[in-house]
Amino acid sequence: MYKVLLVDDERIILDGISQMVDWPAVQTELYGTAQNGLQAYEKIVENTPDIVVSDIRMPGLDGLELVAKTHASHPHVKFVLLSGFGEFEYANRAMQYGVKHYLLKPTDESKITDALKELTEELEQKQRIDSFVRDMKQRFERVVPHVKEQILKEFVTNKTYGQRDLEEYRTLLQYDLDQPVRLLLCHLEGKTDYEHQFAVKNIAEDLLHTTLLSTTIGDQVLLLISHTEFPDLELLQSRVQEIRRTFSLYYKMDVTIAISDPEPIIRARQLYRETLQCLNYRFYLDESGIITRKDTFVPEGSSNEFTFDEERLAMPVRSGHREESRLALAEFINGLKKAQLSIDMTKSYAIQQYAALIRIADPDRMKDAYTKIPEIAEMNTLQSIHTFLEEAVKEITERNYERNSIKYNAIIRKVIEIIDEQLGNSELSLNLVAHEMLYMNADYLGKLFKKETGEKFSNYVMRVRIQRASKLMAADPDTKIFEMAEMFGFGDNPQYFSQVFKKQMGCTPSEYIRKTTAF
């Protein structure tokens, strides 16, 4: 029912129209009357009607002035004007404010009823239109996030936009397209589904607070954030790390997140390619982390060449030397990381090295070990390959160590005893031990020593000397370098001792002492 306010300065007319019109028949109710324009406007403000039926000629504020004032404050209110004068001037002024119904007095019930009926139909039509528009707006608001997702997806893939398109998107996104943004590309490690992508996207939006756009592309989640909100990369990385921890807490899965450099949003396609390249590099980083373009920087002068020598690792594993095996494996992995070959080529070298280790293992374990080779091909990071090879190296080295500790024949055990006794003798050599102590052929003894220990005699002596020297440094940092040179068979040549020490330990004796005393 639409509310009607009846206004006329003559009480008899007010009462007559009030009684004469069948208000419910035209979906209306007479909720009030007023005897002048001022009183009518107060009621309009207090309880706004849908329709006002008003006389024109009234004291204080006439009908036309009431229409003008109401139109300014309540433009949706409809008017039916009554007048005893048929001058065109009144009708013309009334039409300026949208008044369509101008009735001459005296009027009758049917004319007023027809006018009200037209107005109620007009109001109903407007309600239907308003309802339809509201519904469209609500639907559009629900669709907008998906539209924005599609826009972002198209921006970073293969669609080209003209200036007019960009201006439209500037309005839709409500963001200056020249302002810098960053892209975050999230890659979930392992088997995932849409729920996991949805979770990462929502966790990121909650923790970042400033996500402008987000979408999914394939099995990855892409987020676009304002650079002005996170100008400090370290702060952004800290927040991204929180995203990873939160997702891992709930889903027990890791996610790698690549962060682009800041650029205007119109360069989103280039930023997307940048983050994809970063994710490709994750193979050479720790499994599941944060990657920026800085992390993928290759130092000038570095080479992608890789020299593969399977015996460099196989030899200490075969001889049961634990520390040497660990160092050789680390050298192999670091060489692959530095070379940054194609992922397939890197996996190929890892498989070759694993095959070489398998050949050293017990025959009864070889078959089972060979079945694990396909696992290497499926691994997503060099770190996981390192862990896989490390377990194999430890197992085989330990078994060979136990076996070799028993297998060493009496001659080699005697040679090792002599080395321990003569470690400080600068003249200690294979010829000295063979000819003057064991009375054997030096060439035969050398081959036997390498066969049993996996090392050349000279290499073994140098390794033991440096190991003993490093232990002494840790125990007594005040020992002079020239004293250690004399003590461990380098005579009066501390420079040569320092060179050999640095080659085997990766730092000079002085640097090693500082490191040990720092802890």
C-alpha cells in the first residue's frame, strides 16, 4: 500500500476527498492531511509519503512552492495537483518538477482515482526496475572478483590491451596502473587440488591485507600486491614466510613462493615470466622457500660446465672414509648447483653417480637399490636429490668401513702404524717405508695401499697430518703455525703447511683458529 498525503486549505474539500476516494482500491492509504504547504512539508520530512495530492492556491507555501521544495529534498515523491484555475502557466511550472497529473477543480472521484492508479503503476514499475537493478548490482558484485581474476590471468598470459581497455580496467580495479606492484607466484609442492589453491589464496589475502588481485593459473596461485604497502623486501619476505608456515600448519604441505621485482601493473606479463623463471630455479634452492630474482643471479665469470668424475665420490665410499665421502658428495652437489645445467641433465648426473654407488654396495642389495633410480627422476629439487644420495653414501660407506677395518691385511696395518709414528718426519715417503722399513717394492706397496684404503699413500699422509693439525688448533689455539709445521712433517716450511691446509680445509690456519675460538 502506497502512502498518500492530502493537502488543501479548505477543510470541506479535505474531508470530501478523504471520504470520496476508495483508497485501498488503488493500493493506497491516506495516512495524513495538511491545510497549508508549510504543514505539509513538515509531514513530508517527518514521515515521507509516496504520493501527495495538493491544492495549488494555499497561504504560506503554495502547491507549486511545495512541489519545488519537496523535489529538492525528496525527489522520489509523486504529486497530483488540484486547482480551480486552468492557466497553462501553472501546469508548465509543475511539469518542470516531473508532475504529470494536474486536475481542475471541481474534480470527481474517478479523475483522482485514475491519477492515483497511474501513479501507483508507475511506482510499481519503478520498484520492479529498482529491484532488478539491485539484483544486477548484487550479481555483478559477486561476479567482480571472478572478473578481476580473469583480467589478471589475461594480463599475465597472452592478451594484448589497448589504451582504452587499460582505462576501463583502471576504473574497474580502482588502482593507478602506473603505480608499482609485485607479483607473488605460489607453487604447492606435491599432489594438490583446488582446495589447497583456495586455502593459499585466502591465507595470503588475510595476512597481506593489500592484495589487489589474485587468481589461479594451472596448479599455481598468483597474487598481485601494492609495492607501496611493502616497499621493504625483507618485511614482505617475512610476511610471505608467515603464509608458508600457516599453510603448512593446516595442510602439512610446503609451498614455494616467487616474488617479482616492483613494476607498473601494465608490465604484469613480464613480471609473471620473471616469477616463473624464479620457480624454475627452485630446483637448485632449498626445497620450498622464497625466491626473488636476486636469488637466481649467476655471478659474472661463472660457467655452466660440469666435470663429472664418479670415482671422486666412489673411492672414499669404497674405502669406508666417512668424512671424505661426505665432502666428496658435497663437492658433487655444489658443482651441479654452480653449473645450473638443465634439470634433466642434472638428474642424469645424479642417476649416474647413484649407479656408481650401487656397484659398490653388497650384491644382495643391488637389485633393491636399482628400483629406486626412478625416484631421482621424480624429485623436484637438488636438495631432495642430495638427501637421497646422502643416505645411500652413509649406508654404503658405513658398511665398507666395518668391512675394511677387518679386511686390511697385516702389511697395510703396519704401514698405517708407521705413518702414525713418523707423522712428524719431513722425510716420510712411500720409498722410505717400503725400502728402509718393510724391505718391499715401493710400486707394489703403493698399489696395495691404494687398493686397501682407496687413497694414494701421499694423499693419506697429507690428510692425516692436516686432520691432526686441525685438532691441535682446536685444542690449543696458541700453538704457533711454524711449530705445527715442524710437528707434522713440514719441516721449516710453514708457508707450504699453510698452502696444504687451505687446500684441504678451505681456509688458512689463522682463519681456522679464529673460527674455532669464535665458538
